[in-house]
Amino acid sequence: MGKHRYQFGYSLANGLGSYEKRALEMFENMARQGYQLKNKRPFAWNFMLTKPEEYIFSADYAWIAQTSEFDRYKEIFAVAGWEYVCSDYDGHHIFRASIGTR
């Protein structure tokens, strides 16, 4: 196995409906297999090989132009127990947390 794996499909750009649910489930399954979500590439999600871990994932949409606003935005999630993972080009932001976090 390589250190990186690219997974095609499940774009959040098509709306936060069934695509989001399937994408978030994919992130959770990949984490259990030892691949942690690293970033979004055109047409694919980039995962990095690590140790298998259990996480839940969540997506949020916010178009934020300034770095200082983005830092405050991420801090809101961090206080609630969510770790920022990555963003895509459409303003969708992915967060992960321990099982049981709400």
C-alpha cells in the first residue's frame, strides 16, 4: 500500500443531502482502515495512511474570506470537540471528532 490513497466520488458540491451522508460514511470507513482524510483534490478526496482510528465526521458550509474569521470559525468547532480536517473549493468544511461527540 502507498502512503496516499485517492477516493473518487461523493462530492459535497452537489448539495448537503444524500451525497453528504455517503461522503461522511466513506471518511469514517477509511479512518477505520487506517486512511485519514487529508484534503480535497479536484474530483477526489486525498487520504493519508496512518493507524486505524474511530472518528465521526461532520460537514459544514461557510464561505469565509478572511483568515482571522476562518480561525474564529474553526475555534467554535474546537470548543465543541470537533477537529478541523480540510475544506473543499466550494466552502464545505470537514471536521472530525471522537465517537459520541455531538
